[in-house]
Amino acid sequence: MKQLALFRKNIQTLLADMGNGIVTVTHSGLAMVGLAVSVCVVVLALRPDYLVEGEAFVYNWLRERHVSLWWMPDNAVDRVTAADLSILPKSQADVATWLARKYRVAPEPLGALVAEAHVLAVSSKLPAHLILAVMAIESSFHPYVQSKAGAQGLMQVMPKVHAKRYEEFGGKLAAFDPITNLRVGVSVLVDCIKLKGGNVDDGLRFYLGGDSAAAGADGYVARVKAEQTNIDAVAAGQWVAVP
């Protein structure tokens, strides 16, 4: 009996020691967690940029792993055709601002189109301001406009005629994407000028009317050239009145 009582006492002592140890460790762990949280709060209060960077890191990490973020709005900024004018060369920013005022559209989308026109000018060997002038006369920089004949978008490209040109961009509906329409329109204009032996005026007439001589083709060419002259002047720092 004495041995059984001694055994029970030893077991009780062991369990008591284990319980005290668990309490001590838990208490210490909670204290450390509390201390860590306090430090984080202080750091984030002093450096809120850390919080922003941390949120961005977690958000991107979850998106990369296709974790559903139903509570977060979709970031559409990457899909927007617009540019901060402050990052453009001054001449391009001035042109975008002038065109925005004249055609009553927002300057940021115009900034993206102006920048893209300069990129396309390199590959197409066409003046960037000629490209912008064609857009101005064709659509007044409204990407969803459609003519009676069915020409669509900024450069008023006929989707039925030039469907193959849109295939690499996903199909004819890409005509309503401003940058895609611009690229396709420039490719069409380049071909029109080549078909006319490199003569820009004849190429513009062909761009307007195709094989047939479109009514008012000469007036169209004159308007495009006049607008190109205006844009040239604005880019050069000259004042050009807005109607």
C-alpha cells in the first residue's frame, strides 16, 4: 500500500510539473506574440508604406496561385488604354493635350494613342502626325464609332474587308480595342500607299474609297494634310487655335 501511495504521489507531482510547464510556456508564447504584434503596430504606424507593400505582396502571391479573391475588385488599370502625360516627351504631351481639347476627349487616352503612333511611325515609315491626322479625320478619336458602310473604330477599318488582319488580335471584335484598331489601320494605310507607288495623297484616297474614287476624296486628303500641319505646329511649340 505504501508503494502504491508513493507511486500515486509521484504521478501527481509529474502531472503537476507538466501542467505548470505548459502554462509557463503558453504564457511566454502569448507574451512573445503580443510583443511581436506591438512591434509590428509601431513599425506600421511609423512606416505605412510597409503595409502597402505587404498587402501588394500578399495579393499578388494569392493571384499567382489562382486563389479566389472574391472580396477584392479586379484591377482593370492594366487593361486601360491611357497614359500619364507627365511621362511622355513634352512634344507628345502637348499634342495629346491639344487634340483632347479640340475633339473633347480625355487627354490620358490621347496620350496613349500619341505614344503608339510614334512607335508605329518607326515600323511603318509613316510620319506619326500623319497617323494621328488620319485618326482625327476618320473618327475624331472616338473608338466605338461606326460609319454607314460599316467601317469601325479609330481608323475606320472595314472588318469584313480586313478580317484576316484582326485574326492575330483575336478576331474582328478587336476592332473596338483602340490600340489594335490603330495598328490594323496603319497596316492598311501602308499597303494603300504602296499600291499607289508610294504616293501618300493617292494612298489616302485609296484608303478612303478603295478601288473606286470616293466622293470628296480630294477634300479628305486636304483635311488630313491640314490636320497634320496643325499637329506639326503644336509639337514644335507653336500656338494653334482650337475651334
